[in-house]
Amino acid sequence: MIGAHMLGSATNLFEEPVSGEHRAAMRRNADAVFWEHAETSFIRLASYWDRLGQILDFAFFSIRQYERDGFSAVIDRIRANVLRMNPDYEVDTSWRELWSYKKSEREDGLQWLLSRRNLLVHSMHLREQLPSHDDELFESAFNHLDARLRRDLAPGTQAKEVERLHMHLSHAARLFAHVLKLCEHHANRDRAFG
């Protein structure tokens, strides 16, 4: 984003004069690189949560199978199995923070991030979207839920995408400590009742 901005605004960036056409081509390339890295970042952030799910899967269920379940499935399994037997987890701050993030569909929640990843992997590329005034060809076949989901997950400006990445990185950094505390709490509980 910084490089693209500099290419667009700094006229004396290069020692030799650069034609407007060449400058525009460099700007397009810088923009393309930004969007590619933004896509990769969202996909890797979602994968980070799957790795944390694997840590929790091992800590709570002694399961060491990689690529078995993601964070959401493991948290659901902990809720269904461990919390029923140990209701003290329900009041644990770490559990409440992780559960809240896991179930949130807002732009700063895990469900939004996972949906964004799935769209990026299967059907969409991040690029600034130009406004479209096209009407649906077959109104009766139009899927309103799918359209709303795509609209909610649609790419924003470069600045908006950086803001979204920073927001999810902030959650990842903050909630990592809660994952470790939850693992520690479970290990201490196992040791006490072991």
C-alpha cells in the first residue's frame, strides 16, 4: 500500500524521468501485489486459528491428527464434552473470550474471517470493486442470502483491508494468551484430579 501510494503521489521518486504510462504500469503492479498479499494474509490468519484448534485438540482430547478439525470444531467439542462435566470453565475469562470470538459473525469475528477465507479460496479475489448497476438476469433464481454474504464479505479499499487485517491480527495476538491459559487450566485440573 505504501509503495503504491508513493508511485502515485511522488513525482520525483526516480532519478530519470518516468513516463506517465510507465508510472501507471508500476502502480498497477504495486496494487496487484498488495491485493495478492492481502488475500494470502487473510488465508493465513484463518489457518492460524486452525493451528490453535489443533493445540486445543491435543491439550483437551490428546488428539494429534493434523488437518483433522479447525478451531471452531474443537471449541464446539470442548463446549459439548468438557463444559458439561466441568461447568467452572463457563465462568473462565479465557473460555468466554475464545467462545465470543469463535461465534461472532461481525467483521471482527472468526466466522467472518473463515467465510472470507472460503470465498477467497473457492470463488473470489480481492480487488477494489467498481460499482455495478447490473440487474440480475433471472430474478427468481437470485439467491438473496448468498448475495448478502458476498456483500458483507466484499473487498473494500486498500486502507479498509489493512484495517481489517490489523483488527484480526490484534485479536490473534490478544487471544493467543487465552488459548495458553485455557490449556494451562485444563492441565492443572487434570493434574489435580488425575
